[in-house]
Amino acid sequence: MKLFNRTPAQVRAAVAPTDRVLTYAEGPDGYVVATDRALYLGETRLPWFRIDRGVWDEEGLTVVTTEGQTYRAPLPEPGRVPEAVRERVTASIVVSQYAPLDARGGVRLVARRTDEDLMVWEFVFDAGMDPEDPGLRALAEQALEETRRSFGV
């Protein structure tokens, strides 16, 4: 037991036992907690490798996931939460490589490290490109294989 643990019991109770609290801030909708493995927005746990970006403004924190979902947390006093979000999301990215595909544009190939130390890859196609187009998917898969070989991952 730590003698000087100043993390409120509510914050410790809100996170998974395997997660270590790095920083937190209290907002009108509850606590926002950054741990070594995830960001907690109230009842929602977002692993770092699933967060595409976090944007801070004077009203609070907006987080966009790699699946395109948006979460908003009002935080009048954010403390170190924005800094922790930026650092942890950046640290989850192992590879980010742009590959031109054809005359219409290209794809960004992004590898992120999961909590289990595995890698997940995602394709981020240029605006106006159809990610469901089988021809584009085949070109992107080929670019992914070349990128994996060149980075050794």
C-alpha cells in the first residue's frame, strides 16, 4: 500500500486493475483518466491503439477513434490529460507510411501496438477513394506487404 497515493478512490475504481493511472481530470460529466493502457471517458474505455487523434480546445477534449467514432469530454481544468493523450497515442504508432496507389491517390499505412504487444494495421485512404473498391484494396494490400518487408514488421 502506498502511503501518499493521492488518486481519488473513484478514479482508481473506474479503471481496470491492470491499468496504471497516469493522470486524470474531473469534468462536469465525471472523470477523464489517462492510464498506461487506455483513456477512460466516464464509463468508456478507449485503448490507446484505437484512438486516431485527440483535440483539445477551451471547452474540453474531443477524441476520434480509428473507426471514426467521436467522443467529447468537457474539461474546464484539464491538468495533464491533453499532454498524456498526445504522448500515448503517438507512442502507440509503430509505423506510419504513405503509399501512392494510382492516379486517384494513395493510402496511409499505420501500424499500432496493442496492449498485448501485437501490431494492428489500418488503411487510411485519401479523401474521395472508396475503401471498399476491390482494386484499391488489392493495391493497398500490396503496398502493405512492401512496407512490412521494408520495416521488418
